[in-house]
Amino acid sequence: MRVFVLNKNRQPLDPCKPARARILLSAGKAKVYRRYPFTIILTEEIKNPVTHEHQLKIDPGAKTTGLAIIQGQRVIWGAELTHRGFQIRDNLTSRRQLRRSRRSRKTRYRKPRFSNRTRPKGWLAPSLTSRVQNILTWVKKLIRFCPVTGISQELVRFDTQKLQNPEISGIEYQQGTLYGYELREYLLEKWNRKCAYCGATGTQLEIEHIKPKSRGGSNRVSNLTIACHSCNQAKSNQDIELFLSKKPSLLKRILRQAKRPLADAASVNITRWKLYHVLKSIGLPVEVGSGGLTKFNRCRQSLPKAHWLDAANVGKVETLIIEVTLPLLITAKGHGTRQLCRTNKYGFPIRHCSRIKFHKGFQTGDIVHAVVTKGKKVGTYVGRVATRKSGSFNISTKLGLVQGISHKYCQFIHRKDGYAYGI
């Protein structure tokens, strides 16, 4: 994967190969400007530099978005951006449940709020907005480091009814899944009028959520099944994988019979035009391509399935020369929280959070390199740091969390920007 190069006045130049970057750094003609993505800046100004056209290609996804930069027919840079939309959704659900419990306490000082909440035109849920903003952030960042002249976006639309019933056609689109049925009768017919877990018949059957609502499950028909009272109580709010951990064949049958959830497809459908208009506002020409064309381009060249390779094949593609061996793995982590205290699972405060974000020159989220030379934790650790006032930090590495590392052993690699990185 090539290295981004900036002129002395921070203008983007053509990315160079890693060997060329090492020569410039060892000769003192360049310095490291940024570690992620790796960027060098020249120490001497180049007059009238010649740059080539680069195309930034994007394959938006619900959980992971592929990014690729193309120079001519060469894929010179690739990355996979993992979103935190579902984590945001779960946090909002938890907050909503805690607020709902507080409303039942009959607090007289809270004024009623009913019709004074309006949403602006084009409003998106925070979990969806984060996906769009993550992509926009990285598009603007790459434009600063590379002379990008155009953007390609996969503008795909999923037919969610076709995903559930491949044979649907005509008026069936208007009738819907429950046409001619009540919900209960539909589920009884679908699950053969017997308990999905124990197969009991001749007893009262109850509607049961395969993925519990307390864990983010929905009321879609694809997430509902029929169970007897004893099985429903025994499962409670457990995940079905945990409840049927000792019965893998039954678990496989139930998941196969139930429809797959369509949350991923729905999130891509909702955000596709919002992302398109946001990219247009940057000022660069935006090319769009369908998901079918992307898959055709990738399969025609016998390339493996990967998000960054899908991004490289968005739009019009003849033949690609892949220079990237390992893409940059980017994970959205957010910028922390403004909670003044942490709560237990019931919503009661249990510990205080300091308002001071910086400790010993570091802040939580910085990527550091620590070489511990003595004590019980001798070794080298690289990862995101969680700071404490005492100076004893925690470092999240690839192998797990390492606690109690003194700030004296830590050196900066990358300042906090809301993302974690890997190869």
C-alpha cells in the first residue's frame, strides 16, 4: 500500500511506494506527518509539482464500508471502515429504558412534553447519521492527503420483500406478508402449530421473540415464533444461541426456518441518498454504480470477496492491478462520553467520572507505544490508552486489555481522533 505525500506547504502530491518513503525519511528529506493513514511531509518545497488523477471509491455498508483509491488501473490504497451504528442504537435503547423508569416516579418538577418535539426535514436516526458522518470524515481526510479528482459511490437499493420471498411478484407487493392472516394465525401456520423449541402440541402456545426485544430484537414477523409457556419462560430474554447451546441441530433448524433480519439492508436503503448528497456537497464529481455492476466487475477479475475490493470495483472498471496486500482496518470508537458517573445495570450511580480528560499529557483514546522494562508486566504494548489521574494507564492491545502501565513507559503514536486502527 502506498504512502501519502504532502508538500512542504501541505499540498497533496502523488502517493509513493514504501521503499521510496523510507529513502526520503532516512535522507532527511521528509518527516512523518501522520501514522494513520501513514503520511509523510517533505522538508523542501517542490515548485510546480505534477500530480495524476486519483479516484476515491466507496462501497457503503451497514457494518463495514470499503474504501479504495485508484490511480489509472492501479489500486494503490485500501481500507475497511467499521461503523458503530448498532452500538449507538443499543445505547439509545438503554437510555430510553432508564428514562422511562424515571417517568413513573411521579416527579412534579418535570413538565409534560408531548407535541413540542419535531424533527427537521431529512432527519436520520443517530445510528444512521454516524455511518454517513464516518464516511464523510474519511473522504475529507483522504482528499487532504491525496490529489483526489473524483468520487465513486455504490448506490444500491435492496428489495426487502424480495429478500424474504424470492418468488413475490405483482399484486403480492401490495398485499404484504400477513395478507389473509392475523399475526397469531400466520405464526401458527408457519411453525406447524407446535412449539418451536420442544415440539409440544395440544397446549396453549404463545408468541415469542427469537431475538429478545431487550437485546435489540424487533417485532418483525421474521423475529417471531411460537412456543409453549414453559419454553417461553425458560428462554426468558436469553439469546437463542445461548438457550439452545446444547442443541445445535435444533438451533440450526429454527434459524433456517426464520427469515433473516433486514436491519442491514434497511440501513443502507435509508442512508444511500443522504450519503450521495453529502458527497456532492464536497464539490468533486460523484460517479454512482449499482451493486450488481460491482459484483460483476469483481467476479470477472476473479477477485476474492472483501469490502475494499468491492469498493475498488465500483462504477466503470476495465482491469485492476492490485498493489495493496493488507488494507488499513479502521474502527469507529467515538469520542468518549459526557456522563458524570457510571451506573449499574439498574441505572443507579456507582462511581464518579472525572471531568478532566488529560492526565500526564495523555487522554483516553490516544494510541501509544509502551516498552515496560521492569516489574510484572515486562514487554512491549501498542494500542489505545485509557488514562487515570494516578498515572497508571490501561492499554487495549490486539491480545486484550493490559492494566496498570505507568505513563512513564508510554510514547505517542497517534493522537485521539475517534478511531482505532489495525492491519
